[in-house]
Amino acid sequence: MTRSFKAAVFLDRDGTLNVERHYLHKPDELELIDGVIEGLQLLQQANFQLFVVTNQSGIGRGYFAEEDMRLVHRKLEHILESHGINLAHIYFAPEAPGEPSRGRKPSPQFLLDASRDYQISLEHSYMVGDKQCDLDCGWAAGVAASVLVRTGYGADLERGELTVRGSFHVADDLLAAAHWIRQSETQ
Ligand SMILES: [Mg+2]
């Protein structure tokens, strides 16, 4: 399908792309969730630009260095590239909660940055994540829908205190989310 605008899928990292680990900061501990490669391939084939938007408060808390995170991201990009998947950009917020931050989710700032810097139409784009702050980030940015995945903390959130503030969908995992996004896009 060809479009006259560029659309994106904004992806949370921990619990959405990779298995949630407590303050993941070692490349060896990076493990992709089943179906993530296939899901990202599906989205890329549908001409979505792929962005990662991640809160990494472990840096602000002093648990690990920004360089540790960069090594994890290098490995992530290397794995994805070996499957033909290209991430347009990885946005990260290093601050601890409560610290002033330009982009820490639920702030929509990084999505607005991507809209400006990569000419992305946010109303044709999607946000996918496993936490309330991911969903809120997408809604605040004006995406077509925020998608909750049941991986990571998502299943607990769905059973617990989930607040829906906009167009919303729940998917078992990123692969299911990708199928849903492609389907809703062609309607
Ligand atoms: Mg997450």
C-alpha cells in the first residue's frame, strides 16, 4: 500500500521488544520476545517507520551508565539488521522519575520530535507498549491508537488499574499487535 505521508510505529523497549529484566544493561541479557522479529518485519513491509521510545531511569538512578545502554542498543540493532529490520531512531529518557525530563514517557515529546525530524504523520501512527505510560504517551501525541501488549507488565495492567484515554487495542504480543495494525490500516 502506498501513502502520501509517512507513518510510524513507536515501540516501547522493555517488555515489548525484549524480555523484561530488572534494569537491563548487559547485552548478554538482551532476549527478544517470541514473534518480535516477524512482527517488526510485517510492520516494515507495510511501510511503517520503526522507532523505539524507552525510559531508562536506571541511568538517572546511577544503576548503570549511558554507555551500557548504548551497548545494549547496538546489539538490538545488530540483531534486527540481521533480519532486515531497520530502526529509524531510538529515543531514550535517562532521567529518574521526578527529575526534569524532556521526553520521559508519558511525555509525547519524542513522538513530536519524530514527527518533525522524520516527517511522520502521528494521526496515522501507532504506539505499542506494556505500561500505562506508553499508552498515555501515544494518546498525548495524537496517534491513531495506543496498543497494549500482554507481554512484560501488560497482562497485569490489563487485569489491574488500566485507564483508557483514547483509541485503544490489546494484543497478546508484538506480533499480534502488528497484525492488528496492518488490518486496521487497510480498512
Ligand atoms: Mg516496557
